[in-house]
Amino acid sequence: MPSFLPENPRTSTRRISWDAVRVLAVLSVVLGHITHQGPLAHTELNDYPVKVTAQFGAAILMVVSAFFVCQTVRRGDSGRWMWKKAARLVPPYLVAVLLTYFVMRWADASFNGQEFGSHWWDKLFGPTTDGVAWASSWYVPVGWDLLVNLTMIQGWHQGFIWLDGSYWTLPVQLMVFAGAALLWSRTPWFRSPHAARHAKLLAWAMVVVPLVLRFWVFGVTNTSPWAFAVVFGFGLHRLHAFAAGVAVWLWSRDRLSTPHLALLLAAVVAAQDLHLYPFHVALPTDPSRLPSIIGFALVLVLVCAAAKGPDWTFLRPLAPVIGWFAGISYGVYLLHQELGYILAKALQLAGAPGWARLPLVLGAATGAGWLLTKLVERPAHRWLTTPRGATAPPPRRAPDDLVREEPTGPAPVSVGGSS
């Protein structure tokens, strides 16, 4: 059985198939939030001409992320690899949190007709003068909420507020990246002749163990703070998506049979359904059950096609647009949800109907994502990863991790994405 030792890099070529998968996943997240979850949270926004109720985009982004973790963690020093991942993801996240906090604070207070005290601390971090944070569905955050979100501990306690629901992906990804780096560098499991077998066991464990813990050991109705912290703080309810990425990578390298892959992916889809809908029905705060699960399963097939099949050359006429959007998709993901709701509310107050708001919010999310990528993500990544005294390489039109280095498979992707 072949080990996971690094393979020799060859001429670099860009595959449009991975860009297309990433764009599809991110657009499903953005459209789902704007047209469905936004109106669920703020009923006055419920006049869009279309609704995208399927929730699968974030899970697909995690699948893709895990695939490229397997591809790239084997190359060079794992500590350096982890640093590059963090340097790509964390700076734009921190800027997005700060921007979202201050816009959300002032806009939501304005929507509610609330005011802040005259002291600078009260204006920036204190409660409104009436002391009511939930005067309506437009929550007015305070300094504690900013600290919780900057430190990425939102999932560790039920009382913590997510400034933006999309933020859940980043702490989960960073934990998975750190775990992958430790497993590769500190254990012999994935350097031995039985490495593929160990990886298969790991993938199955990532599907089965969280289900056993959440539904059998803890109980799905367990409201204890410790149970909530274990499941949602460690992201156990999302590990199955990363297991799918590991499985697809093994299969693309002929280290997992097609029947075994089909069985594992079927288990992943079942786990997705159980974790999203633990009571086996669609919940009021969740998208429709069947579109979400069927969409997830179908796009998993596309991931398999991108991983092992030929490149999707039929999309070449659209390659510049797809590649450009894929390159800014992390920025779009970080800024589209809560800020999109606020923009939609402001446009509604200005008299814009749903059919006019939708393209405006989509365009604003794209523009904001482009600015975050151009002004923060890429410069910060270059500054943090370029050795001092060295000349920084010219910026790419898309992140490094969207370029493959081997003819047999694409190379890394860093996704910060959710639905």
C-alpha cells in the first residue's frame, strides 16, 4: 500500500473544475442567506422573487477544503503549512468581524430607533441608553460580542452571539488544519506502508464518532453547557464533511475503491441529514430538508468528477469570470450575510422592492468581497508568509491554493466558508 509521502511537483496548470465547484458552493450559500434565511430572521424582507432554501454550500466547501489538506499537508514543513493557512484565513476574518460589528451596531440601533450614551466607550462598546439589545429582530451588539467573535469562541457557549452566522466555518477549519498538521508531523500513521488504511479508518471515525457522541452518549436534547461546548465548540457536527474530502482524495489516488467511496459518501450524506435535522423534520430556522440533502449529495458527485475526471473544458469561455469570483469568494463569504441583511433593510426603507434589492445586495457582496481580498487577504498573506528581506512575488489573480501542481490532481484550496 503506498504511503502519503510527497510527490514531485510538475508544471502548474489551472483547473476550472475546482473553481466552478467553489463558485457553485459559495453562490448557494449567498443566495440561501439573502433570499431565505434573511427573511426568516427579518420577516419584513420576505418579498424576494425567488427563494433558495437548500443548505449545502458550506458543507461542500469543507469537503473541498479537506481534499486539499490531504494534497498539501504532505509537502514540506507542517508548521509552515499551518502558518500559511492561518495567514490566508485569519486577517480577513478579523477585519470582517470589526466591520460587521460597527456597521451592525449603528445600523441596528438606527432601525430600532435607539441611541447610545455620549461617552466614547458607550458609543463604541456600551449598550443602548434603554439597555435593550433585542428591541426587535435587529440585535445591537456590545463590546463583549466583539471580543467573543474576534477570539472565535462563539460555539463554546449557548449564550454567545454570532455577529454573522457564516463565521462558524473558520474555527472549525483551523482546528481541522491543526489536527492534520499534528497527525502528519507527529505520528507515524500516515507515513507507514499502511497509511491509506489508517486514513480510511480516520475518515470513518470522523463520520461515526460524532454521531455516537451526539445522539447516544450525550443525547440530542441535552442542553448542558458542557455537551453544547463539546459538540459545537469542537465542530463535531461538521466533521463528516471533512471525512468526505479525505475519502474523495483517497479515491482520486486509487487508494479507495469506488464501492467503498460510495458507501462512505452515503454515510456522510446520512450524517449531514442527522446533524442538520436531528428530529428528522425541517426546522423553522432551517432550510427545507430534502433540497438541502439532495443538493449536498448531487454536488458531492461533482466534487468526485472534479477530483478524478478531466477538467471541465466546456466552461473555458467563462474561465476568467469563474476564476475571478473563485479568487474573491472567501471575502464574499465573510461579508455577505449580516451586512447583506442590513443593506437589504436600508434599501427596503428607501422603497426598493425585493426584485430590485436582490441584484443590489448580490453586487454589494461581490464588491465588498473583492475589496477585502485585494486590500486585506492577499497583502496580509504575502506580508506574513514572505521571509523578511525577500522580494514578495507578484499577486496572483486568485489564491495560490487554487493552482494545482500535479497533472493528476489539483493543489490546495483554503475555504472559509458556510451556509
